[in-house]
Amino acid sequence: AQSVTQLDSHVSVSEGTPVLLRCNYSSSYSPSLFWYVQHPNKGLQLLLKYTSAATLVKGINGFEAEFKKSETSFHLTKPSAHMSDAAEYFCVVSGLYSGGGDDGLSFGEGSHLIIQP
Amino acid sequence: KAGVTQTPRYLIKTRGQQVTLSCSPISGHRSVSWYQQTPGQGLQFLFEYFSETQRNKGNFPGRFSGRQFSNSRSEMNVSTLELGDSALYLCASSLTELETQYFGPGTRLLVL
């Protein structure tokens, strides 16, 4: 079985400053990991994914995440926040890719990112 | 290429009724998954279909069911609605079961 813990339920940063959203996972197998973003009243949009290739994954809109197996972490970062980044961010693990046979995607609780002008 | 579409976008029902939600995947995608999103439980996996067969099922009661058609379109049905079924229901499609899932805008269901 796999699970995901997002360590920050709410994060507030000033526009132009770095963003860090933390995610830890547990999985019996080598997981595939994703970050999705959800803007108000919208569906989920894929930001980036890790599937056992490069440990530093670059996504859309300047976001990137680093897979650290020793720390079982997959933190999301962005060097400079923009007002349009304000949204809910979900860290997601999938066991389907790794033969775990688990059910679909497992979502973290979400991190609400607030951007201060 | 058009994204995942879900209909209807909003729905209001009363307890005891049933509801059917529809999802049209991205063209060429054969796998469709359904998720329920609520403030209390977050995002939870309902089930996944591939080539008209249910491949995986989450921990939901039998009132929740689904199916997939030969054109990969999928429907989800909830019978005997309860207040707790009020949620945003998200559909996601992928090329196969092993590919990245792309989400639709969701159907917001309110049960009164």
C-alpha cells in the first residue's frame, strides 16, 4: 500500500519569493509520484511527474520537484512565486506503475498556497 | 486536442434519488478513473475502467457503480443518494492504465 503526507496545509509567501511545498510518501514499491494543482472551481492539472528517471523533475510554470529516496520525500519548489500560483496543490503517489496493485492514485491532503502581493 | 469533459457540471438531487454522471476521455485514451473530492475526506479513488472492464475499485459502497462504453466514454451511477454523497466528482483519463492521468473539470453534486 502507498500513502502520501503533505506537511503544510497552508503556505503563504510573498510574490517573487521562493515556494516550498513539502511531501513525504510511503510505498512498498518504487513509486511514481506526481504533483497536481487545482485552481478554484477547476479540475486537477498535472504539474510534473516522477517515474524513476531523473530525480530532479521539471514541470510546468517553473515548478520542479526533487525525489529523495533516502528521505522518502518529493518536495515541490519554485524560485519565484507569481500571483497566478495561488491554488491547492496535491502530492500524489501511484502504485499502478510499480506492480503494487494498489487502487488508483493516492492523494495527499493538499497544500493551500497563498500569494501575498 | 480536447480535454476530458464531464457532464453535467452541477447537479442538485434529494436523498434517496439516483444520479448518473458522464465522462468523455481525451481522444485515444482508453483508461478512465473516477474520484470523489470532499472537504472532509479529500480526494478518494472510486474506480478505474479500461477497455470496458473495471480494473480497480476503491473503498466505496455498492451504491457507487460505473461502466465504460466501447468508445471509452464512462458513466458513474450513485443510487439511493445520501447527504454525504455531496462532493465534486472528478474523472481522469489516460492512454492506458500505466500512463499519466489527465483530469476533467468535475461534476459538483449537491444532495439535499
